[in-house]
Amino acid sequence: MSDFQRLEWFDFTTMVDVKPQKQTLSFEMERDGIITGLVVYINIETTQGVNVSSHEPSSWANPFIFLPEPLKATKGQVVELDTEVILGELLPKYVFRLRTTNANGGQVRSMNFSLP
């Protein structure tokens, strides 16, 4: 329903201390539809120039994050996703706040969810 955007970025060649990452992604809907979740894909670039992406055909599955409830969206509507990635010792935690706005910029709907 809209273009892909980057949720998180890691540079393992320079990382020493991993800090939480926060950002807001803004998606303008290209068509009417029902949003039931988010598709996540992995893109890896190595210093040797090797690129691997689960967005292209590969052996890696693309995780699908279900929303707590379906969300109706219309063409031209903006869906904003506040994200926070908190890296732990074993599993990262993802915190999301999704909101939609109408043509006048007024908030239509909002929902919070997290993984795991």
C-alpha cells in the first residue's frame, strides 16, 4: 500500500555500544485498503561488497508483524509509525505507536503494540 522504509540500521564494522534507536516513519497510502500488519525484510551489506536481501528471492523468510486490529486506510492518507528498538542481550524489543491522519492532518486513529 506504500513504499518500503528502513526500520533499523546496524553497522557491525564500527559498532561498540549499541543504543536504542527511535524514529518516526511516515507512509502515504497509494491506494485504499485494510492494513493488517507490517512486512519486515532484512538487507545486509558487507565490507566485501556482498549484498543479501530477503526483499529479493532468498532462503530467508520475511517476518510479518500483525497489528492488534485491522486498520482501514484510504489513498492519500498518511500513516505514521513511531518505532523504538531496544537491544537486549538475547532478543531485541520493538515498541510501536501507529497513527493515521486525515487530509487536514487531524488524527483519526492510534494504536500501540510491541514485540516480544
